[in-house]
Amino acid sequence: MLNVHELERKYKAYKLKTLLPYVVIFVSLCIIFVVVLFVKSSDMFKSNEAQHNQQAVQTHLEETKITPKKEVVEKNETLKVVIPKKEPNLVLSPSLNFMSNLKHSSTFNEVSYQSVIHKDQKKESIKQEIPKKEKILKPAKKEPDPVIIEEIKLQKSNPIKIQRQITQDDLSHVLKRFSKNNNPALSLFIAKKYYDIEDYHQSYNYALITNRINDNIDASWIIFAKSLVKLGKKDEAIQTLQRYIAHSKSSQAKTLLEEIQRGKFR
Amino acid sequence: MKNNIFENAKSVFLDSVDAKDYVQLDRVSTIYQSLKDSVKKPLKMILLYGKPGTGKSMFLNKLYHDLSTSQKVIIYQTPILDENEFFKSLAQDLFDVKYQGELNFTQFMSIVKKHTIDNPEVPLVLLDEAQLYPTVQMEKIRLLSDTRSVKFVITLHKTQKEDLIAKEHFKTRIWETIELENALNNELKIYIQKKLMKANCFDTANMFNQRSVNFIYKLTKGNYRDTNKLLYSLFEIYSWYLQNSPSSIKTNEISKKIVEMSAIHTGLINA
């Protein structure tokens, strides 16, 4: 005799059994989804925090940037005093990357050094322009035109003086740094600077120091030899270059040697 | 009234090998015709094989039913495993010889020889479930078929057939082998509906759509015996619901739930 109730019970158990794998898969997928969502949200929270911190730092930086501007604006009234005070913020911080290039070519170094000077000039001119803008933007209470004219006068009147000031200051800064770390790139830089300002004794000294620290820098030996020639020690310069060429086969040194020997370089 | 419909439908699927319940399907009819043709050929032995529930016994019964009016044919649906009894039954059924006492193979062969001279018509013996016969007895059946005095059609399960026909002497003697297979999906629908319509159960026949037949096919794999069992159980459950809870069933189509319940009941689903 057919027991339909028993059959129905069996049917329900069977259905449960067949649906169980699907339920398990669904539940496990849900769990995985929730876990992934949780992990992602926590990551986002962390990144938001980082962003928030970054923003805070940025705003802080902006604040710090803004404050000197105010000072500049205040100090624009006395232009002659303002320029030297701003110098540490603006220039005379030659990068070491730039200096590392000096090792490879003296000519290139010369060019780059010149470019540094130009940059200095540019930066200075930019610096001088900043107050102009500030002045122009401000309501015209104190007649901005005379101030601008005065600045232009300042630029045109004695540009060489400004350059020299920068070079000396630059040198003193680099000298400080060199005394701290004995970096041959810095001493070479100093030697080149002295050579440029025709202080051949000092350029000779610093080239010598550089050679003692590292005797494989072409530019240093070239400055050394050039300084000797300028000091009237041509023979000594030739001997030094010959020894160096024998040691390093430097093409730049060879060229300089030929120039000295032919009298092209005096 | 509706109760009767399901009860009638249930009785249609009673597992029987009655020739009148034979359902003609295209593929099956072709096979049956080839079997009938083979019987007319001067073959010693015909092998009908297939998986259980593929309709071998039905085929044999149908053949017996069709040929019994035109020629001497006997059928043994259950094997007579005792050799003496087997030959005594053959002697009586084929030649109307009632033999008293023991009848061995030699004695039986002398009876066959005597009657063959009198009547040149070769009688046909249909042996169902031949795989159950002992090997020695099968060897004697083989010798008997060699005399061409008696023709045999034997049915056996496919798994057994490989053992049997692998033997060299059977390989040479079986001249015709016919394989029966489960119904295909579309054949199963025709089978169910034809079976129901033959019994005038048109309402229940219309309840089977392709979806429900597909599901039944999935459960039974087209096996006729399993299908009969499943549908018998199905209509039994329908009948019960109609009597006890008529609102819980629909009579316009076969419920998947009830098919599953009947599959659980018949063991096609292991719940």
C-alpha cells in the first residue's frame, strides 16, 4: 500500500538534500563577497586617512608658503633691504646632480655653471617681479609706478655687483658644506668658481685638494693645470698634464696640453 | 470519475509481456520486422540481446503471438534448467510425444530424427533469459540447432551475451544478432501516449508534455521497464491525491513533484 505521507516526507528530505549544495555555495559566495567588501572598505578608509593627512600637510605647507609672501609684501616698501634677505631662500644651492656632471666634462661644467648664474639672475628677477605683482594687485594707495621704476633702476644700475655678492655667498655656502662632508665635487666646484673670478691661487689650492681626495677627475686636473698656467708656472702645468695623461689617457687633458704647448692657452 | 481515469492509467503501466500491450514505434517496428525476416531465413540460431528492460521478452512474445498461427512455434519464457525436463517439454510441445521416465539428449535426438522425416517443417523454439541455462545444456541446444531440425531464437542480457557468443562454437552458429536498445526521448513520449490512448486514457495522455517526458527520460534513460514502473507509481500517487486531497494536484499536466515522488518510491531517485 502506498504511504503518500511517508513519500512526501522523503520528497522534502530529498529536495533539501539537492538544494543544500546550492545553498552552501550561495552562502559561501555571500561570505566571500562580504569579506572582500570589508577588506576593500578598510583599505579605502586607510587611503582616505592618508589623503586626509596629506591634505593636512599640504594645507600646512600652503600656510607656511603664504606667510613669507606676506613678509615680502610688507618688506617691499624698503626694496634695498629686501633683496639680500631673500637670497638664502632663492639661490645658491647647487644641486649635487649638477655637480656630478662636472666630473665628466669641464666644458660642460662651465656651461652649466654659467647656467647656474643665469638661473640665479632669473630667480632674482622673478623675486623682484613678485613684489611688482603684489603691488599691482593692491589698491593704488601708494602709487605703484614709482616703485617699479625704482626696481628697474636697481637691476640696471649694478648687475655685476649682485652677481659677485651671489658668487661669494655661494662659495661661502659651498665651503661650509665642503668642510662638513669633504665631497670632491664641492671642492672642484669651489676651484672652478675661484678660477672664474680669477683667484688662481685659490683655484689651484682647491683643485689640488680635489685631486688628493680623488685623483681621477679630469676637470679637476684641468683646472689645476689652467691655474698653474695662469700663475705663470707653465712648465709645471705641462709636466702635471703629461703625468696625468700617461695615467688616465684623458682626451681633454691632451687637448689642453696641446693648447698650452702651442701657446694658445695663456 | 477522475479517480477511474488515474486507476485505468495505472493499470496500463503494469509490467507485463503481453503481446497485445506491444506499442509500435518506428525504430522498434523496423527491428521487429528484421527479426521476422530472419526467422524465415534458414538460420540455425538467432540471438536477441539488450539491456534489461529494453523489451526483449515483449519482442519474443510478440513474435510468438504473430507466428503461432502460421507455423510451429513454442516459447519458454522461464528457463527449464533441468535437462531431462527441458527435453521432455520440447518432445511434448514440438512433436506431441509424452515420454515417460528419463529423456536424455540421445533419446531426444532419435525422436527429432523420426519426426523430421515425417514433417519437413522446421519448428521454432523461443528461449527467453537464455543466459540462465547451464553451459552443458546450451551446448546440447547448439548441437540440436546444428541438425537443422529445430530453429532457436534466444534472448539474453547484453552483459551475458559477450560471455556466450565469445565461445567459438556459438560465434559460428549464430547467424543473426539483433540488439534492442532503450527508447530515445521522442520515442518515449510516443510510447507513453500510445500506451495510454490504447486504453482510452486520453485525458492522462494529454497531461504529458515534452517537459515532463524529458524529466521522465532523465530518470529512466528511456528504459521501458523503468518507465512502466515509474508511471504506474505516478498514477497511483495521483489517484491517492484525487481521493484524499484533490485541490493539491493539477490535472492539466504532470507535476514534477509527483514524478519525483514516484521516482523516490520506485528507487530511481535515491532520497
